[in-house]
Amino acid sequence: MAVDRVWRPALACAAGRGRECPIYEHVAGSLLALIDDCYAHGCFREWASFTHSALAFCHEQHAATLTEPIARAVLELHAGGEIEHAA
């Protein structure tokens, strides 16, 4: 059985160093904590889903790094809302 839970500090550390995805390279730990608290809850599957949506939105906005407005727009999308221009 695959482990679906990831320790929050390990995930934040890996994402903060940009090892998992380049959009997380310069993201503050507080933004990662916001995403984890509001959506992912330490679940790798949820982080993968958020990252997929965030990558698409960053590409649309021509952003190399995840910003708080983009993160909040993606969180809104995952909550069932609609994405508006965030950046």
C-alpha cells in the first residue's frame, strides 16, 4: 500500500528548494504553509493536483514562480470557484 501522507516539513523543504517543480523555487515557506493548510493537508496527491493547476496558470500568466495571487486563484479553482486574472 502506497503512503499517501507526506510530512509537512519534508514537503515544504523539497518544494522550497525547487527540487520538485521550478515554480516553487523562490516561494516563501508561509505560502507553502497556506496551500497545505487550505488545500493539501500534507497529502502528496493533493499537492500534485495543486501543482498541475498552478503550472497551467503560471504558464497562462507568463510567471516563472508561484505568487500568492496565483496560489489563491488556484485554491479558489480547487474549491469549485472560477479563476479570475490573478497576476
